[in-house]
Amino acid sequence: MDTWQDLTALLKERLEAASSSERGVFAVGVAERLMSWHEDLPEEEQAAFTLGLRPLLNAAWEGVLGDPAAYTAVNRGLAEYMLSDYCNNDRLVGPEDAYEPAAAATLNAAHAYLFGCTDFAVWASRRAIDDQHLEHLAGAGLEDGDFLDTDKALIDELKRQLRDLDLIAARSTELRHALFGLPVLTSVRLRVELRTPLSRCS
């Protein structure tokens, strides 16, 4: 039986072996699932900062699926974040909003698109195994008082991410050139073949 440690190591190995374009699609897909989850929370539990990152995430989607014009929008969105009070490396002296799972995953996904580094894709992945999100996954469909099996949720999430990588890898030839632009019809097809399934929360 796979342990979460084995799956985590395998996921990192797969991301290191993937092309920068594949890593970008993967990271944006993880961020989309987290953003959709956050947008479905009760209004009083939603964070304005996180919701404000939706245009950045949409632009990153366009970029990873072959629209080179999105590069400027993603670059500008990250620059605005980095010049804001939300960009800090010490939660004691600045707002914590950017540490919320969907927000952090979106920021990491945008970096993964711009720079293609393995680390940003790994960090986006880890936001989906944040305690808060794992509790949500473990509690899906349970009745009040049922046991939350976060260990199972963790393993299921990692397996989901590995399946996502399989889906992305099957289109690696096309995605290799996505940063420089793809034909419109190819981008439209990839939206159906990648964005739709990667965005599903289950």
C-alpha cells in the first residue's frame, strides 16, 4: 500500500522530470480546485484577498494553455502582490491573507507559469494538503459526528495529483511550446481536455 511519504516523493520526482509548461498547468490546476473550494465557502468565511486573486488565476490559465498575451497580466498581478503589505516573510509583522491555501496556491501557480521552476509547482501541490483543506476533503459526505480520516484524504489528494500529471503528460508535446503561444483552436481544445477535468473538485 502506498504511504503518503512514498506518494509525496513520487510526485516531486514526476514534477522534476516534467517540462516547465507541464508544471505550470499542474500548479494552476491545483490552484483552481482550491480557489473553487474557497469560492464555495459561506460568504462570512471567504477572504477578500483570496477572491481578489481570481483574475490572476484566470490569466495564468490562459497563459499555460497557450496565450502569450497572458504573460503581461500575470507578471503585473504578481508585481502588485509583491509591492503590497501582503507580501511578507514574517506573519508577525504583516497580514496573513496570502497564507490562505487558495491564495498561496494561486501565487505559486502564477510563479510556476512565469518561471517554470519545480519548487513553485511543489509548493502549489502542498497547499492542497494543508490541514484546513484536508479536513474539508475528509469531511465531504460525512454525517455529524463521523470520524474525519485526514490520512486517507491526504493519500487520496496525492493520488489525484499524480493522475492530473498523467493527464497533462499525455499532452506534453503541445504544451512544450505553450509559453510562446499555441494556435487558437489548440488552446480551445486544451481548455476542454485539461482545464475542465483539472478544475473538478472530486
